[in-house]
Amino acid sequence: MTGSKIGARTIVIILVFVVIAGAGVVYQFMRPTEGIDVKLILVHGSNPQKITVELKCTGNQPAYIYKILWTWGYTINYTFAEDIVVPPGSEVRITFPSIGGDVTIVTLSGETASGGGTAIMEGNFPPEYGGRWPVTGYAIPVIVSRAGNEYRHTAAFQSEEYIPG
């Protein structure tokens, strides 16, 4: 009966490849990553009109959000006086006036988020907008993190106040 034998050298080579592949997989799961899942961007209310963003940090390190870019015929951006720090796995609601002003952060789940301070509006509403976003608009704002990542989500517009439910 003839059989093939696997030599010791072949076993060592196979084991080396298995160890290298395993180390690569472990590295991919353990390396620091930033991720944000944007659930909602809503322009709502009228006195004052507000912007609400709901998102979740999906990475294994905190997300540091410092700016939201809006381009919709005109460019109006919001820079936060303090980075909004969202811990891994946390879900938050960020609200601020559409003309800029105090930022309110509510942690919906996970560890408490921090920062924000004041949203500073850069740019001006066109005179025909009357100092607010028109509710018939369409925009895809870009949330920018300190790591240089950009997260896009379609903005919804409504004249009523947003009451989370």
C-alpha cells in the first residue's frame, strides 16, 4: 500500500502560514478604527429653526466630530467650538439652532458623549430664505471627523418641531 507522507518541513511551512494569517486577522479586528452610522439629519421647527443629528459611533475608538458641511446651491457650514466626542458604541442626538448657537447633546445609549459648546455658522442664508432653511429643500450634509473621515446622510426638512419617539 502506497501512501503519501507529509514531511516535517511541509507541516512547519503550513503552520507558519496559519500563524501569519491568524495574526493578520487579529490585527484587523484590534486596530483602532473610527466609524459613524448617521441615523438622522433633520432641519425642523420654526422659532428657532433647529438642526438635529442622530448617530452612532460604530468604531472601536471615539469619534471626534468638528464640522458639518452643507452645500445646497449655497454653502453654509457649522463648526463646533469644541469637538463632539462620541464614545465607541454610543448613540447620540445633537441639536443646535440653524443660525448657529448652543449645542445640546443627548446620549441615547452607551457612554456619555461630550463637547459641542457652540455651533458656529459659516456663510449666510440667501435673503430669499428669510434667515432659515426652506422646508422644501434637499441636501446631503457631510459630517467631518478629526480623523479626516466624512460621513454623508440625506437631510430631511419639516416645519414642525421634532419630538423623538
